[in-house]
Amino acid sequence: MKRTVLSHVLLLGLVGGVLIAILRWSEYQFLVIEHSFEIYGAIVAILFSAFGIWLGLKLTKPREKIILREVLVPPAAPATLDPFTANQPQLDALGITPRELEILSLIAEGLSNREIAGRLFVSENTVKTHCSRAFDKLGLAVAPRPSS
């Protein structure tokens, strides 16, 4: 008995669903055929409105400001720094010359190209060339350094 009731309920539900779908489809057909011009006009109006709102928000959005600040870092006391020892076999394997190593150590101290050139009595372009070659040997990408 329970099974019969369940099958009747499912059958009636399925028939009701099909009837509702047919009614909705016929209502949709009537709506589309009778009011197609208004529907297309509304779709175009909605698209243009959405585009206008998006464009307005894009054009009036405040621009992000990037603020660059220099922060002075106090030099560490020389007594607290560990002494640097070069790994000569690795330097030989990479092909780094003593001059390139000297320039790399001055870069590590935080000196600019102009300061390194003044300390080594060479031109700034020479320093840039040594930096570029050393960075190539180390496999690093070179970003332009501001000279001061």
C-alpha cells in the first residue's frame, strides 16, 4: 500500500511538473513574440548602463600613490661584523676576477657606482661594466642602480 501511494504521488508530481513547464513555455513564447522589441531594447539599455557604471567607476577611482622614502640605516659596528673570507675555488669556477670581487664587496657595503668609481680611481662606466659581468657570471638579473 505504501508503495502504491508513493508511486501515485510521484506520477502526479511528474505530470504537474510537465504541465507547469508547458504553461511557462507558452507564456514565454507569447512574451517573446509580442514584446520582442521591448525586450531587446531593455537588454541593450541594461548593457549600456552596466558599461557606463563600470566606466564611471574606473575613471573616477582614486589613483594609488606610491611613496618612496629613504630610510637611513645606521652602520653596524665593525666589531660585530663577521670577517668575510672568499671561497676561492668557487670564485675560480665562476670566473670572477679580483677586480669584480672588489667591486662586489663595495656594493655589499652599500656604496653607489659613483662612490665605487671614486674609491677605485676608475670611471663610473668601468664600475658598471664590472658589475654587469659579475652579475652575469652569478646568473643575476641587473636592475639599474641610481648613482648619487
